[in-house]
Amino acid sequence: MKIRMNVISCHTMIMKSILPILLLLLLTPALAAANECRNDDLDTDVEWVGSGSASIAWGRTYALETNDEVYTLRADDFDSSLNASAISIENKGEVRSEVLYLNLLEDDRYFDWDSEIKVELTGITVDSDKTPSAHLAFYRRGRPELDIDIDATSDDFGEIHVSADQYLPEKEKTITIDVRNTGEAWIENVKLRVDIGKLELKGYNGLEFHDQTIYKNFGCMEKGDTESINFTVIAPAWDEVTSPYEINYNISAYAEGVDIKDGQHEANNSLTLTCTDPEIRVVKSVCYDEINMSPCNLVRSNLYSLREVVACMPEALIYNVSEWSIVELAIYNIGFYPVRNLNITDS
């Protein structure tokens, strides 16, 4: 019985070891596929973008400039029924020729150069001299383009306002990073790296994080797609020695991916967080005392002398009227940092 129990125990341990391995092997192709776009056949899946058109007369040439390359096209010949044209194209000393047809299959109407440009025959006409011209439409390979936006929350802590590009020591700030494919074709194996510098990351939220860098794999992104991550950071405590205006914190984001021809595309952006602004509140108040009126025997007038006033108002009582006012000035520092060398000018 003991031997049997040992065998069963050993078998159970082997099965427990094999199951995770089998699960990993089953998941690995799925994870790899998630990073790649399914439509990646150069013969059928290039996303073509219109790049103009031209009419080329027999024996004439036309220079097509696209994607930083120059292609020279020439209409070499036409068939007698004007249903086909022989078109040659030259790039960097290499010449290729193709006969394009109007009335056959769609694939016979165009040809491409290494999946970079496509030339389509759309019509054939003749002029008054009976010289034929090939009407051609041009297409270029659409390319992806990555773009990164970094946004941060603005918050209020008591009377201290912290804007999106500011930090407050030991206070949380939420960062959102958007990665967009603003180009004309899909991009795959899109990977994002975010360096948070000396900031502290609060919670990983399912993100891979080490060496102060956040990693995220977005896989395939179709044109127009947006992928986002958000996380919370905390600025270190202020040492109360270094000027806060010399302490900035940077968040840098870098994204990369590849297109259908394994061309590399990348983008980067950064956000610098600075200390909060000094906040000084000045309150000026005026307190009024009661009006004090006391008899007096002297009146100063710009128009009349005292004798003339008394003569006109023999029974009038003349008062000296005065009012006392107290002006109170209060200054409050409602910012986070102490303020020194404060000058006050009151007028």
C-alpha cells in the first residue's frame, strides 16, 4: 500500500507540473497573434492611398514623386484596338515594364512596385493627331503614424490649486497616456514605455513595471485606433532645503511598432511637472468710528471770512466735524512653500 500511495503521489506531482507547461504552450501562440495584425499579406493587404493621376501620351514620360521617392513612367506602346498599353517605370536606375489591359480582369489593369506604389490604367484616348494617351491613376502604400498624448489631473488641496503641469509633494496625481494610430494603415507589435523618473508609482493596475519604467504591449492597432493607460504617481516629500523651483519631475513616453513591410515607426512625448505657484492673499479692511462733532469758534472758508459767515448766520452754531478710520492689512501665505523677502507697498 505504501508503494502504491507513493506512485500515485508521484503521478499527481508530474501532472501538476505538466499542466502549467501545457497551458503556457497553448497560450503562447494566442499571445503572439494578439501582437500581430491578421491582414499582413503584401499581395492582398496593402492599404493603398490615392496619389493623383496623369495622362501620358505615347513616348512621353511623367515623374511621380511619393514617399520621398521619384518614379519615372513612360507610355511605350499601345495595341491597335486601344484596349491595352505597355507602361514602363524607372526608379534609381532600375526599369520595369508591364502591359496593362482595360477589358480583362481587374488585376490586369494595374501593377505595383514592391508594394510601394500602384499604377492603374483607367482609360486610353487619342488626340486629333491620332496619338494615343494612357490615363493612369496612382496609389501609394499607406503608412501608419503613432502619436502620444500625456494628460494629468488638476486638483485642489485645501486652498492650494495644483494645475495639470504641477505637483504637490506627497500628493497623488493621475496620469493618462493615449497612443493613437493617426496614419493610413495598421501597425503591429505596438509597445509603450513610460519612464516616471523619481516619482513613485502607486499601484501597477496590471501594468508591467520595473526600473522606474512602465511597459505596455498594445499589439495590433488599426488606423484610427486609440489605446490608453492611466496610473497614479506621488511626488517625494520636500527636503525643505532645496528651492522648490529647482525641483521638477519628468514623465517620458515612447511608443514603437512595425508596418506591413516591417518598417519601424515611433513616437515620443514628455510632461514636466513643476512646483505649485506661491499663493499670497492680501486682505485690506476699513473700520469706521462714530462721527465726532464738537463746537468750535473758527471756520476757514475759501469764499467768505469768518466775520461774513457769522454776520449772515448770527444764531448758527458752528461745529468741527471729524471722522476716524482704521485701515487693517492682513497677508496670508496659502501656498505650500514658505515665502521670504516679502515687500509690502500700500498706497
